[in-house]
Amino acid sequence: MVFLLGLAMSLFALPLGPAAAQDASAPATERTTAQLPGSFQWSSSGQLIAPKPDASHPVVSVKDPTVIQADGKWHVFMTTANTSGAWSMAYTSFTDWSQAGSAPLTYLDTNPNIGTRYAAAPQVFYFAPKRLWYLVYQTGPPSYSTSTDPGNPRSWSAPKTFDNAAGANALDYWIICDDAKCYLFSSDDNGHLFRSETTVGEFPGGFRNTQLVLQDSKFALFEGEAVYRVQGTNTYLLMMEAIGSDGRRYYRSFTAQGLTGQWQPLAATESNPFARSNNVSFPAGAWTRDISHGELIRTGNDQTMTINPCRQQFLYQGMNPSAGGDYSQLPWRLGLLTQTNATC
């Protein structure tokens, strides 16, 4: 099935320019043309973020994380699922990853602007041209809320939908911009990756020119895509989740020159994956065999989604390998991968 789709540091009181000028503030050695390797090795933390159920939120899983660093803190937004199979979102913040497990969760349905509607698969970034933070997520169609203070869960506005953005079954929306245009990527759980575009000046409106940009078998290009600019280059990295021959989730990767370039495989097989159980070590014990829907740690917070290719980190979802049953009841938890074979 094919669907049409349209799709930083800052002071919380008033987001300022450093979020947009992330590369200019980086040391010169980090602004060079460091390249991505052709293969990856990772070391995983244990479980860092787990559900914190309460009387109103019988949550069984946390998944699909998006992460920024601002005002000296890490800010993580995530999908939640409860015992009834209802999907919503939560937020947490902390100053150091060692504090992630003890940091409180705030459930975003307590924000009356968002409420108890279906909401899932968030992406957060600072859109410098409008001096606003955007939280992109799915409410069925691709939607977004805005805020001037990403650390205040009640500050997010009521969701609006991106115009001309997607058919009913598209999912996992991802926004990334270059100097002229913003692009919305989406998948369909059926081997397709789509891209639509608008101008930076029109964003968040004006999405059009929807195209199928990558195609493979259903499980080879499944969902959970994310696109990043490699710092100091015109190279872009696409990560996309696949389901392996063992039934476990893992990530493939591709690169392109420019956001409208042709995606070429980088580490894109089960034997040479971007991130899979066979290239991840678990010093504290292998708590998961799935390396599933997650996000790389960015060098800044803005709409360019820029990463430093040296010693990458990847916040992902995993679960107890013996777990089974209905997907909404699987006990997803969040862990952090750190690249161990960086060449720079």
C-alpha cells in the first residue's frame, strides 16, 4: 500500500540563536569532514528508562524516544502504552544519564491541550526561523505541538496537523530541514519510505511533492526512520528499522548527498547492520535482543538534525527477549548505545 504524505541550546524563557548555530560554535576539529565508517560496533547500557505507573497511568512500556539537550539537561520524550493498549506520550529530564532511571515521568495527557487522545512516536527540535520548539508526533495523521519551553510539559500547544501530509496508515513522521526546504519522511510498515517537502518560510505549512524515495521488502524497510546531516558535510544518514530473519528488530543505514539525493546502503545487512544484537556488546548483561525505534544524540537541537560522526550515541528501545504477546503489551524499555569503533 502506498500513501501520500506531506511530511540548541537555548534559554527556556526565550530560545536564542545558539540552537541554530550549532556548527559554528563547535571546535574547528569537529567541523571537519569526518566520515561515517562502513561498519559499526556499539556498547549498550542497561535499562535506563522504564515505566512509572500510577493510578491514572497503568503504563507497561516506554518506547520511541526523542532526545535533546538544553539548559544543561537532557530532555526525553517517548511513547507510552498502558494495560488497555492505549498509546500516549511521556516526558522526563535529568542532567546526567546516571540519573535517568530515577527521574520522574510526566505523562503528557495531563496537559489539557494534548489530553487523552491517541499520540505516539514523538520527534522534538528547535525551529530556529520561528524561534519555537516543535514536538512532531502521530495522532493518526502527522501532527505537531509548539512551545517556547520544552522543559515544561504543560506548555505544549494543542496539536495541529501538517497539511497534505499523509494517508491514514502512514506513520513515524520525521522532519529535517536544509537552508531552503523542510522535508517530512514517513514509512508504512510495508517496505516504503516517502518524502514530501515545503519551504523553510512556509513551514509548518505547504507540504507537497510527495515521492517514494526508497523501497524494499516489507520487513527490510519497516518503520522508525530517522534522517540526520553529518556535521561539516553535505552527507545525510538515514537509519531505518527492519525485522531480521530471527524476528528481532534492528537498524539498517543509508547515506545520500543532499536530502533529495539517492540513498545508498552504508551498513544495511544483517551481517553488517547499523545496530543489531550481533554488533552490540552488553557489559552489564544482554537485557534485549531487539535494537528498536530510537534516535541518535545530536550535536545541537535545531531543524538541521546534525550529528557528529565521531563516537555516536543512540537512545533506543529494547525489551526482555523472553517477552511475547500483544504488541501494545510488550515491555519496552530505553537504553543507550555508545559507538566503540569510531575512526575520529
